[in-house]
Amino acid sequence: MTAPDLTDTPLGELLDLSGQAAVVTGGARGLGKGIGRRLAEAGATVYLADVDGAAAEEAAASLSGRVHSVEFDATDHQAHEALADRVSNEQGSLDIWVNNAGIYPFTPFTEMTAEDWHKVTALNLDGVFYGSRAAATRMVDQGRGVIVNMSSTAGYGAEGGNIAHYTATKHAVRGLTKSLAFELGPHGVRAIAIAPTLIETPGTVSQKADISQGMGVDDAHEAVGRQIPLRRIGVPDDVARVVLFAVSGLAGFVSGDCVLVDGGLRSR
């Protein structure tokens, strides 16, 4: 396959997602909503898919551009297939799929039940597999597309206690992404993982006590902010801008990599 030479393409065109259709799972709030906002701003038609349908509808209504909401269970493989079909039929293509939905409950490993383990892996890993497969089958047929999988700095090492299940899934997402890039690349499909550090979202704020306990600190947000060379934790748009880069023409020769969004934390 001969790659298009984008050398003379104006920067604005490289960032322009007009005519492209994007799905963002876990899109009702936090990272998902932030990602959806930037993709829509770049011209994409965005589907915010979330198990909380009312929150997804509210998020879609609050964003500018062509944004739809979908009530969606990311642990259900049939839901992924149905959503991929819907987007393809309504928009004529499926160009971007962001596997963002995930959970991070806190359970000491010696107290972790099989149910605890499978609840996390069902969403954080199986859900990424289901979404990637649903997207890939359509993208291969059309000869183009980008799959973005949300990993974490916890996908590089143990970031705290009581999240062994979460940490395992985020390592696995990096491996899955590499395999997708290798297998789908000849069909014009790219796969990229994104690895944020602690990001200030409604979820991390509501779970600050659990995160702090797992890290053994009084205030996790403050403690992580001190460790990060840029001396702050992230906000959703820090991640959303990197996702926009990853799916745009700017990253046309980037695939299989995991992009750290951590303010330099892993450089320490």
C-alpha cells in the first residue's frame, strides 16, 4: 500500500475531520465528553455512547456540532455491533472509534472476589476487544479508520494499591493495541493507545478518598501533582487534544504506539 504524501497538505486540512463519523464510549462525562467535544469541534459527527443514556443525552445537548447520544452497555458485544452498524448506515462510514469506557473500583487483592475481577475485566478489557472488533470489521472493508484505546500510566507499572484488576487491564490494552496495529495496518487502519495519569474528572473527584488510600497519601490529586514535572494533574482536555492528534492526519504514520499523557511523570 502506498501511503498518501501529506507534505503539502495545509495544517487546517490535516486537523479537519469533516465528513468523518466517530464513536466515543463512556462519552457522557469526564474524558469521554471532553474527547467528544474536540472531535465535534474538528468537524466529525460524534456519537457519545454511555450506559447512562440520560447523561449522554445531556452531554450531547451541551456540545456544539453534530453530536448524538446513545444508551449503550460496553460490556455487551452485541451492543457494539449494533452501534457500529447504526453509525455506518447513518453516516456512510465509521472512521473513528474511541474505547474510553472503563471503571476503577478499589479492592485489596487478598479480598478481591472473582466477581470483582470480572466486573473490571468485562468493561476495561472485553469492552475494548468488542469495540475494536466491531470497528475494525467496518474499517477494513472501507480501507481506512482509526481505533483509539484508553490505557493508563497504570498500564506501565503499579500506580497504587487495591487496583490490581484495573492495572492488569490497562497493561493488556497496550498489548491489544500493538496487535491491532500489526494486523490491521495493511488494510489502512491505525490503532493507538492513550495513557493518561490521574486526570481531574467527576469520577476521580468522587473517588479521591479511595485513590488516596490506595496510594497511601492524604490527597492523591495533590500528591500526584507534586510528582509530575509540570506540577499539576491533568484535565480532560489534556487528553482530548492528544486523541484529536491521534485520529487526525497529523498522526497519519503513527500506529501501535501508546502515547503517555502524564506531564512527564513516567520520565522520573
